[in-house]
Amino acid sequence: MSRTILTEPDHRTCTPSRAARELRLKRGEFDLAVNLGFIRTVPDEGGGGGRVTRAELDRLRAGHGLTEALRDRVTTVGTKEGALLVDVAPTRFTRLARLGRIVPVRFYLNRYRTVIWLYLAEELRHFAADADNERLLQGRMPADLREQLEAGVDRRARNWRVRHLGFLLRQAGEDHWARAAAVTCLLDPADVADIVEDPYERARLESLRPRLPVHGAPGSPAAELAETLMTAHEPDEVAWLRADLARTVEEARAPRPEPKPTAPPPLSEPEPPAGEEAPRSRGLLSWLRRGGS
């Protein structure tokens, strides 16, 4: 008679850096895989961000070639390589990105403080294979799109912000305060203060606010340029984010309002004159109103 041996689940975890090494991923590839939901993380009780369980690492390494497939899914390319993938000239690729038909997944600033947008290679291959996009890749650009380009449309930064907000909301899970904090990342602090008037609630949001990608030393021209790209400025986008912040904070208040500092303890009751006792049934206030008599 065979006997089934039950094993306890492996609850051990490791840091993102250790997990990236074991999966043979660069740290940037690992972080992108987490953002895209390809790698599941668990909260770090010490407040150091997400950690990866041993069970998750085993899952990712279980099948033959899964690690290589994961690396392919997070491979990013710039404009030149992206143009080759969709078989168009780099200038046309840039136009498609400005129009919002191709959405960047990250960016960096080169030494000349030029913004270099990066795109998922896998998404570009799907884009090129979609028959509906044939008119965008071949022949003359449709007239309505040419008019938008002539008007100076450029949706790359806005689309990056929308996409990155999706990453942050995925990491926040069902925690409404954390979700509200994610929205504040893309808003000017003045907009946040206008929507969330309570200073204690703003302090909570600030403590939960995710860190955005760092570009350059704090206060440097590169950092200021990156901050501009990561902050919503178009009126309709700002209005949408403000409404989303107001709604999310309202949802957060309902089940778990932000605790306020407790009031200072009341002063101890003064001793009544000798031979007289303050009436306990009516309390200190009543006794004082009667002038202590």
C-alpha cells in the first residue's frame, strides 16, 4: 500500500537582485518582467520592496527554455532596431510612436540629454504582423494622421505615463491608499494638495508613494527633464488623474480612514477645597461652572 507524502510549501524568499541572477536576467530586465506581471513578487515585511519566493523561481525554471522565453518577452529596442523589426524607415517609426500607435515601455537620457525611448520587441513583432496596421507601415500616411503630425502631436511621454501607472497599480494590488499614492506620482504636488486637503492623508500618500525611475543626480538638468516627462501636464490628462485620485482616496477612506493624531490627554482635575468633594455624578465641568461650590 503506497503512502502519499505531503510536503510543506516553500515560503522562502530572496531579494530581487538574487532572483535576477538565478534567472540569468539583467536587473533592468527583471524589473521590467515584474512590472509586466511575468514575475510575481510578495511584499517585503522589512519595507524594502517586493521579494520573490522560491516557489516562483521554481515555476519560472520548471519548463525547458522558459527563462530564455522570459528574456525574449522583456527585450527592449530603440528606434533604429524597432524600425528594422517592423520593416520601416526610422523616421516613419518615430512618426508612428508620436501618433501613439507604438507605445514605449521605458526611456533614458543620453549624455546630450536627448530622450531615448525604448519599446518591447515582442510588441513590435505583433504590431507588424497585424493586418490592420498594414496601411500604417506601407505607402503614404493617411491624411488625418499627417495633419496630427503637422500639428506637433507627440504622445510618447503621455503613453509612457499611462503604461507606468498601470505597472504601479498592479504592484499596489487592492490597497486603496497604495493605489492613490501611485496616482500622485504623475501629478504635480499642487494638484495633489488641491484634491487631498487633509495634511495627514497627504503624509500617508507620500509615505506610500512609489519611487519613479531615477535619471541623473537630484536637481540636475537631466533629472528636471525626466521629472517633466513623468508629470502629467496636458489638461485632459491632468483632469483624468485628479478625478482618479479623488475617487481612489474616497474609496480608501471608507474602509480605513487615515488615523489622526490623538488629542492630548485632559488636564488632571484640580483638587477641590479642603472639606469639599467634586460631585462625581455631574463631572468636573459642572463643578467648575458652579465656581467650585
